Amino acid sequence: MIFLILILLILGSLGYMFKLNHDLLVNKDNILRSMAALDAMIIKKNLALLDIVSFCQDTMTKDSTLIKDILALRHEVTEIKPKIVNAPARYQKQAELDKKIKLFLNAFDKYPELGKNAGFQSNLQKFVEIEQNFQEKVDFYNICVDKLNKSIHSFPSSIIAEMAQTKEPPPKYDK
């Protein structure tokens, strides 16, 4: 009877360790998938931004410095390759760009002629939809980072993470 209980305990412990390893692998995979989705949305968002800026450059003369800053930051973001090692720098630059974009979007009220332009309104609507999708991807990415951090830093899964030489995930995306 004791032998049977001992075997069940060993099998249960092994099963639990396999589950922890599986969870760690799933969390690592989710990070990679969420990073790929986030990078794809960054590319899509920054392309849609060009469409909006092209309509605004001639009209928004008072905010030409803001437009130049946006274009410069956009260029810096696109120059950083979407790789895991580049994620912190890429996401930091994109967060800077996002702050400028908010200022840019708020400046539209000063230019009533933009509200009358159907092409601009169409591109703005597309950009808003992309922005909503982008925020969903950011939320999912941040959740994945939290889960992997928990797997890496909580006992006993931290032992498995150390044995598997699991690296720290990139930092969360600051909104």
C-alpha cells in the first residue's frame, strides 16, 4: 500500500512538473505571437498615419512642427527591426509617437476644412479602427508579459524556467 502511494506521489509530482513546463512553453509562445501581432499593428498603424498626414500637411500650417516630429518619430520606429532584442527600443519609440499622435488628433478641431474633406474623414475612420485594434494587441501583449514573468519568478515554475534557460520577456508596452 505504501509503495502504491509513493508511486502515485511520484507520478503526480512528475505530472505537475510537466504541466508547469507546458505552461512555461505556452507563455513563451504567447509572447512571441503577441509581439508579432503588435509589430504588425505598429506597421499598419504607421502606414495609416501617413495617409492622414498627407491630407493634413498643406492644411495644418500652424502645426507643421508637430507633423515633422511625427514623421521623424515614425521613421525612427520603422528603422528599428521588429526583433525580440529590439522590442524595448521599438516599443518605447512607438509610445513616444503615440503621444504625438494624440496631440495631432486633438489639433484637428482647429481646422474645420479637414472635417469637410471626405477622403480625410475616411482615412481618419480607418486610423481610429486600427488604433482600437492596436490597443487590443497592446493589452494582450501586456497580459502575456505578466504571465511569463509570473512563470519565471514564482516557485516552483521558476526552477523549470531556470533549467530551460528562459530569458526575461521584453518590458510591457507603456500606453
